[in-house]
Amino acid sequence: MSFPDTRTNVIRIASIDVLRAFTMLGMIFVNDLWSLRDIPAWLEHVSADADGMGLADIVFPAFLFIVGMSVPFAVRNRQAKGDNKTLVSWHILSRGLALLLMGLFLVNGEYISETESGMSRGAWNVLACSAFILLWNQYPSRWPAWAKRGLQAIGLMVLGWLVYRYRGGETGATIGFSTWWWGILGLIGWAYLLCALLYNWTSGKVIPLFTGWLISMLFCSANHLGWLPDTGILRSVIAPFGEGAMTAFTIGGALASQVFWSLHHKPGNRSALWFYFIAAAVLLLLLGFGTRPVWGISKIRATPSWVMICSSIMLVTFLLVHWLVDLKQKSEWFRIIRPAGTETLLCYLVPYYVYAVVQATGWSLPAEMLTGVVGLLKSFLFALMVIFFTGWLGKKLVRLKL
């Protein structure tokens, strides 16, 4: 049901790693759909004014849910090393702040004025991602400390130079480095911070976790009912958490993981595990569709119905993966995508390099390879190639660890 990570001597749950790998595969795949044409609409994001969701609208919440599922095991591993709650909190803060920083740099790249900044968007992303790797790479223990610190210092200087050079927005009315929004990694960072700190300081007790999830859902619901102010301190505080939607995913994942941990290793309780997960999934699905007439289903608007339906999907999906990987011991079937589950952050960054090269060279595939089923196959193979390359980089001493 679990296996040791030989690099870090920690215990990992195989099914969570496999589910994370599948989600990362899906994220790379749907993020590449912009390059295609004439593909089924159900694969893509649904517009903000629509009531519904496509496959692409499920991937991000799935990743948030898995981030939450990973929290209990990450905290236990820190505690096993002798860290108390304070030290674990500092570790959580450092990881969260790193994600916020990366999210800010990548989102500023989306709004960069290439003319006034003197660099292309692709160049910005490559420099930023390279700086991230220099800062947070897990360097071999045999390397001297001065070499590691030197490379990290270079990474900091690169980021500082990028902030100095940056101009974003419309030409002629640009601004400097700014919080346009937090970006995908930034949103993950905020949701992770609150979830992990809650888990740490409540010792993973089920009732406080459920309370945290319920409060998140209440904020999300109140926001869509128009009960919250549009401006002010409260709005500034809850906005990075998707007005509760993002933390509902992470805290919900942590709650599910805690229930799983307490039951899965006791054969007599396995039926209870399946009952709790299926019952929760059915209830969330009914609530999601039952409240749909109130606010609709929308990822872009982060409606409560979207949160509950996606959470239901993740509970059932995890049960299926758990049955196949943990109970039937079929984790080897998924070795081909394992780097996406163990080197997830690096896997997320690799496509930025690919797109930068494509932009710089002007290279493109024939239109026939970007259309319909053939185009979908191209995007799927691209996602697999990113994962293979990530695995290769991991063997060549490039492994990110926050």
C-alpha cells in the first residue's frame, strides 16, 4: 500500500503518487489544447458565463485536492524527523512562500510588454524557471556548501534582475512587476498554506478539518449569494483563496487522506473506508447538482456546485486508483508516468521551456497534426514526452524540493 522513497527515506502512498501523476499528465495535456483546432468542446474550459464544465475544468481542482491529500503524509514525515509543530510550520511557510513567488513571476510573464521589457515572454519564463531550479534544486549531498549557495545566489540575482527589467500591460501604459493575479502556482500556494497550517496545529483531527472545509464552503456560498463586500479587508483576505473554493479542495483532500490513513491499514475497516468515501461522494454530487440552479457550475467563477461536483469525482477516482494500485498491487503499470507524481513541480515547469523554444524559432507542426483526433494525439504525446524528460532530468541531478 505504500513504498519507501529511496532518495529521501520517507514513506509514500503509492495510490496518491499515481493519482498525482495522472493529474499532472492531464494538466499538461489540457494546457496544450490551445495549440489545436476542431477538437471536442467538452475537453476545453467552459466560458465564465456558461453553466457547465469540461475536462479542463476538472484538472486544477483535482490537483488542489491531491495537494491536500499529500499534506498529512508530508507533516508526518517532518514529525518523524523530530520536528515539532513550530518547525513544521516554518517548513510549511517556506514551501508556501516559494509557490507564491513562482506563481507571481509566471503570471507577470503572461502580461509582459515584450517591447518595453526588452525580452520575449518565452525568455522571461525560461529565465524565471531556471532561477527557480537554481534556488530549489535538491543538490547532491557530496557537493560543497559554497557551490550550492553560489548557485542559489545566482538564482536570486536573476529574479532580482527580472523584476528590475519588467514592464507589463499595454504599450505606453505599462507598470512594473505586480500582482496581476497569483497564477496557478500562487493559488496552490495559498490553499496549501491554510490547509497545511490547519492540519499541523490541529494534529490532523477530523472535526477541525471538517470545520475548516465547511467554513470554506460557507464563504464560497456567501460570495455567490452576494452577501460579502466587493471591496475592503475581508475581500482582500479571501480573494487569494478563491473566496473559499480553493481551500475547500485542499482541506477536503486532507480530510479524505486522514480518514484513509486511519482505516486503510486495518483490513476489518476497509469496508468502512469504501462506505465513507462513496457516501461522501454521492452526497457532494447531490448537493452540487441540487444547488446548481442557484449559482450554476463554473470553474472560472469558482461556484460551490463546481467545488462539490469536482470533489465528488476525486473521491471516487481515488477509490478506484487505491483499489488498483494499493490493493491489487499494480503500481508498476504506471511506472511510465511516475516522474509526474514524484517530480511534479519540475514537470509543471518543463513545458515553459518547450513553448519558449517554439516561440523563438517560429517552428510549428503542419496544420494536419494540430487538428481533431490527430491534434489530440499530439498533445497527449507531448505530455508524455514532458514526463519522460522530467524523469531524465531527475537522473541528471535536477530535482526540485521545496
